[in-house]
Amino acid sequence: NAGVTQTPKFQVLKTGQSMTLQCAQDMNHNSMYWYRQDPGMGLRLIYYSASEGTTDKGEVPNGYNVSRLNKREFSLRLESAAPSQTSVYFCASSGAAPGNTIYFGEGSWLTVV
Amino acid sequence: GNSVTQMEGPVTLSEEAFLTINCTYTATGYPSLFWYVQYPGEGLQLLLKATKADDKGSNKGFEATYRKETTSFHLEKGSVQVSDSAVYFCALSDNDYKLSFGAGTTVTVRA
């Protein structure tokens, strides 16, 4: 029962470095999401993909890019990391219907120094 | 736009106490409402949900009723345990499937 799997779990970057967070789901879900979690702010949507081949900006997309590689995989890329991107990142997926449960991965802890 | 407001924490309780976490929402359509729980060092797990007005979601002794007239979805549990210590998030999903979250409420239950 893998569900949503994201890697890496922990990463330290220097300012200006780039990296990609990988995410895969095995539930045959159409929709996938990337959120970031910061203290006192809940989770904020960075990007989402309603279906394979489409991506859309969420609430806080600046500084990020995404790729929906296929139905299973949805990656998040930081092209030039900044300390403000220090956060916990969660990938999630759901079926494409209102009210469907969204399932989350275990999170990736990213520190930019 | 959509938004969720939940009571600020942290909340500290003794075991077997009654827990209430208030949640109100603003939405343009007819949202589905959720409570997610995050245990220390883990991702978010769905605790319960309700998809239409007057629905009651329940799981693990927790309950929440979708109140359209007061735009609320308060979480309650009659007798908490130490294992209920976690961060609780209220969220809504409108017709576009995306979740909007509240800021989260940290609950600590003492033995």
C-alpha cells in the first residue's frame, strides 16, 4: 500500500542551487498537487495537475516549476533556491471529482541556507 | 475566494477531556469539508469528511457536522487520549477539487 511516495525526505541546499522533488502515486488518480507547509500558515498550494498533460498555478507558484511526467508522476523543481523556500513540501493526489479524498505523501523537509 | 478559519492553538488537555476545535469557512460554491490530522513527523491523513449540508463525518471517536447556515464544521471528541496529540487541519474543496486549508490547531493531551 504505497499510496503517494515522495523523495527525498530531507535535503539541505545552498542559496542558488537547484533541485527536483519527485512524487509518484499508485492509486490511478488523475489529479496531483504540491503543497508547502509553513508554521502558522497551514498548507498552501504551489501547483496542481488536474490530469495528465495539464498543470496550473496554485496560491504560491513563484520560484517553482512542475512537470506531470505521466499519470503516476508529478515533480516539483526549484531552479534557484532561496531561504524563503525553506519549508516542508507535500505531494498529494486525488480522483477527479468534487469531494474526493486527497491523499498525501509523508513530506520532504527542505532547508535552504 | 475560498478560505478556512480555525481556532488558534495550541490546545492542551488532560486525558478523557472533551475536545472542540472550531472551524468556519467561506466558499463561493457548495464545498466538501474535511478534517485532516498530522501526527508528529508524518504527513497528513484524512480524519473525516462531509460532502453536503447536514452530513456528519465521524472517525476514531471524532465527529463534525456540516452546518451550512453557520458555515461551520467544528471538530469534537468526547474523551481524548494521549495518542490524539497532533495538529488538526480543517479544509474545504470546491468544484475544482483543490483543498484550501486552515492554519492548523496543535493539540496536546497530557496523561
